[in-house]
Amino acid sequence: MIWTFTAIRPTPRRWAAAADLAERYPAAQRIEDPVATAGIARALFAGGAATLHLVGTNHQVKVWQGLLAIPPGVVTTYQALAHRLGQGREGARAVAGAVAANPVAFLIPCHRVIRKTGALGGYYYGLTRKRAMLAWEAGHAAAAASLPRRASG
């Protein structure tokens, strides 16, 4: 397996993320190729889709599918997500664990889950990034909602 990624400014978190990927996919060859990944990154940030093959427990995959159902610009709580997935109120901790195990942040939008108190909670890449991602999505959702709609027919 070969995976590529877009180069970003080196930071301790970036190196931690690269180490995490290397641990998850030990047989993969990492090639840093911003030219090859730039088009994919642009498409994803424009709302495009990606085909992913993820490995996780049945519970994790179910939670990740639940995350994909949360629209951009919207947040939910761990408790509400657990309830939506049929796990009841007490399932929030198990859901939080599966959210934290998400291997592809942003593509599977774990940043859209917050604590029931309204606090952002944790985020592997830091609360500043989570806050920025939520603001970026909210801005794009608001802009899309203000565009004139075409009449069908």
C-alpha cells in the first residue's frame, strides 16, 4: 500500500499524526507528494467525496457512519449521537471512544461532536484546529444557505 499526503508546516502534531498513520498501516510506503494530493485535497474541501477502506470494530464503523450523517456546519453531542445509533444515553462513553479512534479526521467529521455542556471537548489535533474547522464549515453552510435556489421543473 502506498499513501500520499499534502505537505503542511512541520509541527509536533504533524509528526505525531504521521507516526500514528505509520503504526496503523505498517506495510504502507509513505510518499510526501503535494502535487499529487493537491487536486484531491481541493476536491475534498469543495465537498467532494472520497472512497476509503477503513479498519475498525463493528461498533467503530457504525459510529463513523453516524459521523458522516452529521451535515457540515452542524454539531451534535456524544450523547445525542449514541441515542441516534440506538445506544441510549449510557452509550455516550463508548461513542466517544469510537469517535476518538477515527483514523481520518475531517473526512469522517469527528470534529462535529461536542460535549452536552456545549464545550468543544477534546480533539486529537487540538481545540484551535477543531474551532477553526467548525467555523469554516459554519461559514460555508451559511453562504450556501444564502444563495438563491433554482426552481425545479
